[in-house]
Amino acid sequence: KSSLNNAVRGLKPRDSEAAAVGVKETTLEPTGYTFPASFIDESRRGVELKLWDLPGAGTPKFPLASYIRKMGIRFFDLVVVVAAQRFTETDLALMDELRENGVPFVAVRSKVDLEVRNAKQDSGAHAEDVLEQIRSDIRRNALLTDDRIFLLSSRRTMEYDFQRF
């Protein structure tokens, strides 16, 4: 999730303003990162956005039962639920809770470049087929329409759905 946060803000992991990234639970406190809205939309010069990097839900330190309340998510303008692999039962339960609380959200499947590469090496699958399988799985399990599903790679921001994100 932190890599996506950095990519959205146009930062590399080693940049001084970048969110910390790691292979273990790295984000232990909600951390807000301010950046200009013009980075996303040129017409919004002078407007600042705050992108929050939250700890992952459903871990021993951050159980799902109290996650929305403790993180203050019901007050967010939009929640981006990110998964590097298939969305888990915890992710889907979080989406259900967001629905119940009327909080707008989108689903992001990150690291799709790795999925595409692995599927090609394993079975010769074409990128378009792999991406459609992932999108279809999210549609079916998260009950979302395509306009709320984003398949991304933080390392390839000119590919996949990054430009429409």
C-alpha cells in the first residue's frame, strides 16, 4: 500500500517525502501525506489533497472488528482498498462495512505486472486474459462495477489502470 501511495504522489521509495515501504507490516500508525491536487488534475491548482496510509486491516495489531472506528474511516471522502493478491475475506468484510457506513470506496489490485508475468511464464497466458480474470474475480467477490476496480502496478504507472486511477 505504501508503494502505491508513493507512486500516486510521483515519488520513489528512497525520496525523503516517501512513505516507508517494506516486506513486513511497515505502516503502524495512520500517516497523512499532503500533495497538490494539480498532480492529478491540472485544473485544480492551489488545492491540496491528503492521502492517508493506514495499517492493514485484520492483523493482530489491527483487528477488523474495531478497524473502521479506530482508523476513523467513516470520515474519509474515499477509501482505496488495496490488495497485492486476491482480496481476502477480511478485505471483503471491510468493503461490506464501508458499504454499510455509506463510505465511498474503490478496489485496487496492485502488483498486477507480476501476475501477468507469472501467468505468461507458467501457462503462456496473454496479459489481456489475465487482467480480465482478475477484474472478473473482483467484480464477482467485491460486488463492484468496473469503474470502481483498478488493476495497478506501482512500478509501471504508464500501464494498466494507473492513468485512470
